[in-house]
Amino acid sequence: MEIKEVKKEATAQKEHKNFYSSWKTILTTTHHTDIGVMYLVFSLFFFFMGGFASLLVRYGLTRGGSIAPEAYSSLFTIHGVSMIFLFVIPAWAGFGNYLVPKYIGAKDMYFPKLNALGFWLLPPAGFLIWAGMPNVGWTAYAPLSVYAAGWGMDMTILGLHLLGTSSIIGGLNFIVTIMKMRAPGVTYRNMPLMVWTQLTTSFLQVLATPVLAMVLTLLLLDRNLGTGFFNPALGGDPIMWQHLFWFYSHPAVYIMVLPGMGLISQILPSMSRQRIFGYSSIAVSTALIGFLGFGVWAHHMWTTGLSITARVPFMFVTMAIAIPSGVKVFNWVATLYGGKIKLSTPMLFSLSFILSFIIQGVEGVFLAAIPLDYQLQDTYYVVSHLHYVLFGVSAQAVFAGIYYYFPYMTGRKYNETLGQLHFALTTVGMYTLFTAMLFLGLAGAPRRYYQYLPEFFNLNVAASFGAILIAFGALVFLYNILSSWYRGPLVENQEDPWKLADYGLKEWPD
Amino acid sequence: MNTLEKLEWATIIGATILLFGLAALALPVLDALDNPDYYGEPDYIVNVVASQWSWNFIYPDGSESGELKIKQGDIVRLELESKDVIHSFYVREMGFKVDIIPGRTRIHIILAETPGEYWIQCAEFCGAYHGGMRTKVIIEE
């Protein structure tokens, strides 16, 4: 009888694994692992779309005049919007959906149907944004975004509304799931760090995203009904856009990096074959970064003429974030110390993640200093900094996470050689690209220029070279994932493909 | 508490002291930042008008030019305005950037010390031809 039950469950799981075998199950599934995989596939699709846009941007910058200025504006805008809203944020929702219930010992999310709704809001949003082809930069500063002609901007706003709604739904679902559905024995003092970062991120999503929804609505009204929220001639103020926009978009930076830190905090101990060092320091620093993240938005606006009295507190809160960030780095490095390090692909990406995190942190502290920011703001220095955050930290954590959880998700092994080739191409390309951008910024090259002073040419060529390497790496990644998913060798034990049990560790709670 | 934990606390406390020390050093200096009276009475005022996608400089005698021409040793008060969207007045050799917000007048003081020609580059994305919105500041001996 018991054996029969187990067999039944095993068949159910086997059938369940192939939810993608028919359209009907894809459209109707509400299971958290299915939704998680769907989020990941969606986000990787837009990683390639956004990456393609960035290659066209690099092409235009290297072969002067090959891309018209109007097209150039659309390309860098769609690159930014795609990577932020359609790649990184959905990717974390994907990992969260797949992992959080497993890590807390729950059967599913608290609201499975709401969870499916959260995912199905994304495809129309992706369509609206790509069909809209906005051309005002992802920050959409008023009044430029108010004057932008055509429906493109309006479609983008509606797309972002859908994404914001999805983000709020997802955040609420995670908060309730983590608070209400932890298995006995899984407490705030021992739940995996990935769950801690997901909880903090969810609070940021629920608290900050409504502000984005509000400011987008004001922009929609200004564009279509002639209101003047951002129009000085009608008594409005363009600076209000920046305050409200960054009140969302700075916490959004933490929405985009904290879950990555969570994954790294899972992968590093597993691959060093010992327990994480300083569990509570990492958990507390996560919550602290989330909290402080609400008090720094004005550091995007140093050059707009805010009073110095208003700016100074923002400057020091911004710098203070370096402390909990440093605590994390310290604990990660201490986790490596004395471990039996297994240099597999996820581990290599995790190590490169730590290096990128240090580089972007150092860049960030310099940017926070008001007098230095007068020189560096809106130059390639900022572009370098934000790419070290969003590619060096977020995207590399996505890669690390996909390689690490691939055997758990598919029951198959990815190709380690191709994985390391992907890693080599990506890191060489990435550090070339973003360091070239750093020196462009120090030399005084403003960002978002379709043409530039001749003296910046060589560094732009170096940057494009790096971008090409990343692109080749991405193709290797795509091939590796698809072919391994289809016919990779089966793992012996899907519950423990990394053989953690040999070292007294375990992935999921009992 | 083992050695690593002690090291961690030492790092946290050290970084916190550094932050407060930096604040104590910076506060008096930051007060001088953006203070238009810092250099005393300006010699004259130049009105800077930014629009998509050009710069226009209007001098006290009413004359206008597309490049900013000033004399070595002058203390020049710039009054910057925008006709349409946000632009930003950026001279990298002088290490400053002033965002020009429609509906407001921004003030910036230039101390013309070293003769030469320096690029003025618009530093806030202002539409398709943002990358072409460049001119020069010329400091004559």
C-alpha cells in the first residue's frame, strides 16, 4: 500500500515535470515550480532581446553614423527597460517562486492562482513595451517624456503598469507565504538566506512600486489630458518626476540585487563545502540595506539644484549603505576561508559576482560624494557603475543560479566545459566593457551620445570588443541550457545533485 | 567569539568611525558648494539659453553668440535657462555640471583662470540629437 502511494506520487511528479508538453498545461498551471520556470524562460528571452539592442548600440558607437540618432535613442531605451523590468526583476520572481516554497518546506505559494496571474501579466507588458519602442531613456525624465510624440510612450507606460501590478502581487504573495507557510522548525533564525533576501525584496516591491504606478499615471494624464503635473507653464515641476521616479527606482536597485545576494549566499557555502559564515550578519545586513534603500533616492539628483541642506543627509545615508554591503562581502569571503572549494560554473560566477560587487561599491561611494558627482554624473562613469551592479552583480547571479539549480529543476546535468567557456567569455568581456566605460567616464564622455569627441574612439572600440565577447558567451549559454535540458545526462539523485550530504550539508529542510 | 568574528566587528566599527570622520571633515566644505557669493561680486552676467539642440549665450551689452567667450581673470555669473526640456551644462575641465530645469533659473559662477578652449557638452538626455549638443567655452588672454 505504502509503496503504491509512493509510486503514485512519483508518477505524478514525473507528469508534473513536463508541464511544458502541452499548451493547455502551460496556460493553466498554478504550481510554483512551473510558474518559476516560466518566469525564468520569459526573463531569459528578454535578456537576449535587450542584449541584441545593446549590440546595435555598440555597433552605432563603433561605426560612426551607422545608426540614426532617432533609432539610437530607441535602442538604448529599450535595452535599459528590457534588462531592468523584463529580465532581472522577472528572473528573481522566477527563482523566488521555484525556491521559496521548497526552502521553507511549503507545498506551494499561499495564493497559487494569484501567482499565475502575476506571471501572465508579463507577456502583454513585454509586447506593449517592445511595440511602443520608447525613445526617452529608461528614466523617462519629464518634460521630455511629456512631449515625446506618438503612442509609443503611452504603450510603454501601460506595459510598466502591468509589470508593476505583477510585482506587487508577487511581493504580497511572497510575504504571506514566508510568514504563514513555514514548516515547523523553519524559523526566522534559521531559514535559508535566500528566503531572507526574498522577504526583504518583497517588502520593497510592495512599498515602492505603488509610487511608480502613481507617477506613471500622472505622466499619462499630462500626455493625454493636458494636466500640468510636470509642466512649469501650468504650475507643475519637472523635478517632481525625478523625486517620485527615484523613490521607486532606487529601492528597485535593491529589488534587483538583493535576491542575487541571496542566491550567492546559498551557492558559496554549498560549493565551499561548509556552512555559511555569519548567518545573522547577512540576514541583518539584508534588512538594513532594504531599509536604508528608501533614504537615498536624491543621490540621483545632485546636479539638479536641491539645497545643500537637503542633500547632505542623503549623501551620508548613501555612503552608510557601504557598511552593510561590506559586511556581506566579509561574510562571503569568510565562508570560502578553509573550505574545500569546488570550482564549478556556478562557483566561478559567484566569485566574479563578489569582485563586481566590490568594484561597483567603490564606484558608488565616489559617486555619492556631491563635489565628485558634479564631474561624474551623466557620464559613462555612471553607466559603468550601473552595469557593474546590473550585469556584474544581478546577471552573474542569475547565471550562477541557473547553473546551480539546473540539475534540481531538470534532473539533468549541464555541460561543465561549455559552462566554463560561457564564464570565461562573459567575465573577460564584462570587465573589458565596463572598465572601458569607467575610463570613458573619467575622461568626461557624457552618456546617451550617438556621436562623441574623436578622443573617445579607442575606448569605445574596447567596449564594443567586450560586448561581442559577452554575446558569444550568451550564445554558448543558450546552447548549453537548451541541449542539456533536452538530452543532458541524468543526475543520480535529483534531491542532492551536488552531493552536499557527503559534507553534512543539505539543500532543502526535512 | 573567534578571530574572524572579531575581525568582522573591527571592520564594521572602523568603517562607521571613518564615515562619521568623513562627515565631520566634509560638512564645513560642503557649505561652500553652490554658494554664488563665494567668489565675491561677479564682473558681469552672461545669460545661457539652452534649447533642443543648441546653446545661446547673451552678454551684458545685448550681443549673442553660440560659443561662450570670456576673458582670463573674469568672475562670470552664468544665469542658465531652458526653453524646452532639461539640459545640463557640463565643462569637464572645470569639473561641474548644472542641470537646467525648464521654469527655473540656475546660477553658476565661473572663475576664468586658464586661457584655452574647453568643450561644453550637454549632459542630460534631451532628445534624439542630444549627442550633437556641444559647443565651446573660450577663455581669451
